[in-house]
Amino acid sequence: MPKLIIVENPSHWRFNLEDVEVISPSRYIEGEDYPARGLKVINLCKSYQYQSLGYYVSLLAEARKHKVLPGVSTIQDLRFPSILREDSQDFDDLIQASFKGVTTDKVEFNIYFGSSNEEDLNPLAKQLFQYIQAPSLRATFTKRSKWVLQSIKPLSLGEVPEEDQSLLRSSAERYLLRKREVRPDKKKYDMAILVDPKDANPPSDEKAIQKFIKAGDQAGFNVELITRDDFDELIQYDALFIRETTYVNHYTFRFAKKAQSLGLTVIDDPESILKCTNKVYLNELLTANKILTPKSYVVSKENYKALSEKLPYPFILKQPDGAFSKGVFKIKDPEEYKKVCTEMFVKSELLIAQEFLPTTFDWRVGIIDGKPLYVCKYFMATEHWQIVNWNSEKQNREGDVEAVAVDNAPAGLIRTALKATALIGRSLYGVDMKEVDGKFYVIEINDNPNIDSGMEDKILKDKLYATIMDVFLNKIKAEK
């Protein structure tokens, strides 16, 4: 795919790369020669200030569905250094290790496409580039009780020292030459599947991931697995499929947001993650739209004592962002309620209390792009009230799973799942419901539902994976 490098003085820059054209901002802004969706653009303008030429290059690139570095969201992030300093806490161990043995209390260095002049700082430089994807950066760290990111800002070409010009050039060439630019089998689109190889309980097991790869290949995708270390690679792809447990204050959400800003088709999209991962929001949304749920109440430090007047014991108390049956407690008496509240309020100002509806199994309905995909019964773990017993010392902590053909599932179940997910979006969802006296109560909507080999795919088999890949393909084509 052709690539553009935008600089104020194109004649001063020559790159030893095929398919790379160096042009001026004005020529790019005119836009007549560069209409192709997915064109890769490296913006090396002198300034990214609001309403500068550099700002408009990135802004227009996003409007044209070009994949631009830096994106407008990155330019905006650089205006709020406190947010970037907070994000840097995610790799605090690397920061401390990088400056171990440094005797001064301040270090400043430049970063070019994830590389620096100092070999020892390259791991940190790469990590910073993953978080703040701008071609040239200047990072400043200071030490008080420990090393912290004091500031990070973009470097204009005029600020790049003469001795760093060759590093900038070689780093840009290396960035543009990465292997993901090569499509040996001439597939039309590239897809990244985000996974965590260290996760003991991922949303999809290894066999299911391989089935996704096979289905993607058959649909016309080059499919590659990526991890949290590949944030800066997103610009190379057309689609991102997140197969990790998602949270808002987490790198999975940043991956989703970045991919969406680059014009990728994303499942799970950031809006779905934001809405589904918070049970306080879901409770309000479902209640406001008259979706049947167990009696539920938002609990705060101010009102928690009054809950006993509204809900009888036992009831369920939930952390707003819990996942995989974690952060969920069955409260049996006032003493336990007070103890658990004290512990949970440390993490969140609000909790969700929910009526306890005992059933032998929970329904799970998988929805993709507004259509039912699969139906399962998740049975409770042995001698437990949840489908997973995390306190069990037995190897098998989970209850049985029974797949049900969509056509054989209760019509009310499917109807409720479709109505509930329509409030969220048209991504991939798993709706958990309890059936009591023929009525279906929505417990929660999951943005990142389990799809494991031999379980959720038991009815459709390979067609389940093909259906999801077809949704990706259709969404990409609809954007063209």
C-alpha cells in the first residue's frame, strides 16, 4: 500500500523505500491525488498546534479514512500531560529499571518512532511510543521518591538536533518497512486478534482462536495474533478483534479507542466496552427502557444502610466492573453485608445490589450485529449458586454448558436479548438471563462473551466463526 510522508520541505527528505512519497502539507490538503481509503500517512509537520497545517493534515487524514500518525486524538492527548502521566503508571516497573543507577534527578531524551540514541532506553522509548503515537517525542523524567514522567511533547522537525537526523530517517524507514506491510498471499484485508497468552481464563481458548484464524483466512483476511506490546502496530490493520477480558481503565479499552480512531473495524468497540463493563450504567439503561431485570438498587456509602428495607436476605452485591463471576457476592446477613461493603467501597463509590433469583442454570444468548448467534445454558457449579466457583479447590470450578439451537430456544428469550443489546450497539454481545415462571430477567450484557471450542460453537461449529468474520468483512466494505 502506498505511503505518504508530509513535511514542509519535501526536497530535503529522501527515503530509501518503495511506495513512499514525500509531499508538502498544502499538496496533501488539496487532496485530489490521494483519495484512497487506508492510505498510510506520516505527518512530520513543524507543528501540531490547533489549526496549524500539521493539525489539519491529521484532521483531514482521518476524515479521508487514511491511517495517520499522529492521529487527532494523540494530538489532543498531548495537550493534557496529566492524563499521560497517569497512563505511564501502567509501566512503572520499566521506568524504574530504565533509570536504575542514574545519579542525576532529571533525564531528558528524544524518541523517534520508538527508538532513542541510548540503547538502554530503547525498551522505554518503545513503550512510550506505543502510548503516545507521534513520530518524534521528547520525554522528561524526574526523580523524587521514585522516577516519574514529568512531561512528554512532540518534536517538530526544526527541533530535531542535527545529530539525530539520521536516526529519525532510519527509524521512519524501519517503521514503514515492518513485516506486516507484506501480504504474500495477496489477501485484501489485515486483521489483528488481541490475546493475552498468560491469561488462564481467556474469552476464547486456543482451539477457538485457531478456528477464528482459519475462518478469517477463508473470508479474505490476513489474520495475526497481537498482544498488549503491539499497540503501535495497529495502524497496519483494517480490523481489530479483541479476545481478552475488557475493562475501561485498561489497555484493552485503549486498543479499542486507538483502533477506532485509525478507522479500523473493531469488536469490541469502545462504546460497547464502556457501556457493558459497568453494571451501574447497565442497570440504569435496562430499567429506563423497561427491560425486565431482577429488582436492583444502586448502593452508595450514604444509602447502604437503608438497603435492608428494600431487599430481603439473601441478595447479590456486585462490583460495577466485575467479570467472569468475580466481584459478585451473595449476602446472607447484615454482618456480612457491612463487611463486604467496606471492602468493595475501597474500589468503587457505587455498588449494585440485586434480588437473588435461584435457578439451576443461566441462559446466555450470543448476539452479533443485531442477530442471534448462539444460545447456551450455563449450569451452576456443583453445590454453588454461580456458574463458576472461584473458591473451590477442585480443578473443575465451572458448571456444565449445554448448547441449544437458536430455533429451539424460547422466543421470549431471543426477543429479550435482541431488545437489550439494541440499546448498546451492533457488536458482539452475550446476554445473561434467568428464567423464572416463564419470564426472562436480564442479569447483564457482556461485551466480550466467551466463545470456546466445543461449547458455544457446538451447534453451528465452524459456521459460528465464519459468521463473525463475515460481519467484520461487511462492516469494512460498508465503510468504503
